[in-house]
Amino acid sequence: MKVALVHDYLVQYGGAERVLEVLCKMFPDAPIYTLINDPKAVHHRFDSRRIHTSTLQKTPLARTRHRLFPSIMASAIEEFDLSLFDIVISDSSSFAKGVITRPETLHICYAHTPMRYAWDDCQRYAKDFGFPSAVRSLVPLFMNPLRLWDRTSAMRVDHFIANSQFVKKRIEKYYRRTAQVIHPPVDTSRFHPTKKQEAYFLMVGRLIPYKRFDLAIRVCNRLGIPLKIIGRGSEMKRLKKIAGPTITFLGRVPDKELPDYYAKCQAFIFPQEEDFGIVATEAMASGRPVIAFAGGDIPERVIHGETGILFQEQSVISLEKAIKEYQRTSFDSEKIYARAQKYQKERFVEEMQRAIERQWQKHQENQKNSDIVCSEQ
């Protein structure tokens, strides 16, 4: 059984790339097909794999400004010849699910989300990623064709697997397709609770607009509480300008040091809406409560008053109230740690293997029935 893995683009190292890493271990001989590959940007995590890229790989600016090319990416993902494979697994939040496969090939899509900038606020997307004003004015003109392509390409998938109930609902709404839910893998074994907390609060992730680091910085400035920020990104310069003396930017820290930062923080602040926030789960696996915006998938995991504090608006006032409520609430780190264990990597591998085997068997039966019908005609 020959398997191929398809990924949107390898130009950053985030939650989707962590999923791809686990899929690579599950299928060690499977090549990766992706629009663009920047080995440095993904910390050379996939250097040992056979990687096939599209024509965008040689397009000027594509590696650093790939979001400028949505229409080209839609056609570029269709370039790949996957006719030799029995099973194609796309790991997709935008274009990877749009690959074209033979009728005999089983296409399973692990969906992180339907294409957000096509279905959500495209103007906010254009602004958040720093598009020039001239480009922003043209964005709506491209969105209707892109939405049509996105919905049409969703029909090429034989079976959807969503990373959360939140994403399952989005798939049902925008694609009119059902999806199985398998939560992403979190390497919970790397993290550990400790009773030796320090005074600081913690945030981890790429410094980009929608993650709302600015909101936490403003609140921590007002309250005069220490906040440590781990990560790098396009927002670094702007965030440093608004940061007060209690805010510390640590950049990217070595993997072996990250668990200690989680375990020793007072609480983890998570003010963004995510389809699945892996870093929030890592904090829980460290026994630390999460102060989180009640959007996206977070309410599926954070129990208000038990494993964290949820706030309803992405505003300074709402987050400030949540932090003050956290300070009045007692938390059991062992309970928080135990809740995080349901997302461990081994569980993901087992559930994915069962889903793939079940869909492959179903696909073969459908092919056999189809051949019988054709022969009778």
C-alpha cells in the first residue's frame, strides 16, 4: 500500500507541522508533497524526507510572502501527479486538500480548518498580514472565486477528519460535509507539573496579529504583573514598543528548556481564537491553568474554575477581569495535568491508524461494488 502525504506549505513550524511530523513517523516511506519548502523556517525538521514542491518554489517572494498568491496556490496544488499512490493523506488548513487523485485512490484529509481567509473576515486577514493598502482593496475581488474553488476542492476528499468539534462544525457549514474528530497529537510526556511556581505569567507562539499578544501585554502593563513571551514573528517590533518593564521577550527557547517555563508560570494566557491550541494543551500538561478567550475549540478543553478561566470578549477589560478571577481561585495542578493526557501523541496515532484502516476497507468495498455494477451493465 503506497501512501503520500500532502501539506499546504513548509514555511513555518506550528501545530500543522507537528501533525505532519507524526504522520511522517506513521508512514516512514511516504513522500511529502507541498507548495513551498523552506527548510530553515521549519528548523530542518523534514530534511530526511523526500519532498516534492510546486512551481511556486521558484517564484520570487513565494517563500516569504506566500499569502500574496492564493489564486496561484489553488492551481499549483493541482500540479502534483499522485497516480502511483493507493492512499493520499492531506494535512490541510487551506490548499492541500485540493490535490487531484484517481478514483481508485483513497483521499483522507486531516483538516485543521476550512480556509479561514476565504470564509471569515478577508479584510482583517489582509490587514493582519501587512498587505499594502492597494492590495487590500483588491482582496474581496479574489475571494469569491477562491471560495468556489475551496468548496469544489472539498468534494475531492473521500473522508474528512477534523482536529476539533469546532472545526467539524465549520466543515459542515462551509463544505456541507461530515467529519470525524481526532484531536491533534500533543507530546504530553515532555511536560511535568511542579509545585515551585514563580511570579510570571506565560505566552507561547508566533508573534502575529490574530494571536493577540498585544492584549495580554496591555493588561499586564496595567496590573504591573510579569509576563514572559516565548516566540518570534512579524509583530515583535510593534509589541516591544507597547511593552512595559514587566514584559520579557525570550524569543525562541531550546526545546529542552520549554517545559520548565510552562511548569513554573503562574498561569498561561491564551487570548486568541484557535481551531486547536496546542500550546494551551502543553500548559495544561504542565499542570498550569489557562486564562483563555472562550472562542474556537478552547471551551472543549478548559473547564472554567477547574482547569482555567474563560473570558468572553477579546478586550482589556475582559482579560483583566479574568486574571483577577484567576488570582481569587484555587487550582489543582494534578487535575489539570490529567485532563491534558487525553491529547497525548500515542492516542492520536492509534485513532488515526484505526480511521485509515476503516476507510481503506470501506473504499475497497466501494470499488469492488462499482466494478460489479459496471460488469453487469
